Amino acid sequence: YGSAYLAYRENDLGSIEEGKLADVVILSDSISSEDIEKIKVEKTVFDGKIVL
């Protein structure tokens, strides 16, 4: 079971669908363990608002 299901929040959390809540981070590139320090955060969406 997923954490949203266990928290009784599967109606608004747990998957990316219209009407559900999600916090999203958009990165400049794919992440590998060797290059993680070089990756830049392009955009962060929290609570439906772009915060970075």
C-alpha cells in the first residue's frame, strides 16, 4: 500500500492526476550520483504556487 492510502488521503494525494495535490521540483538535467552537485533546480511548485 502507498503512503497516501495508509494516511486515508488517496483521494487527494498519491498520484499525479487533475484535482490531486502535488509538490513538484523541475531539475535542469537527469540526476546521476556523480553529477548531483551540478544539477540546478529550475522551478519548484508547492501548494499550487511556483515558489522558485
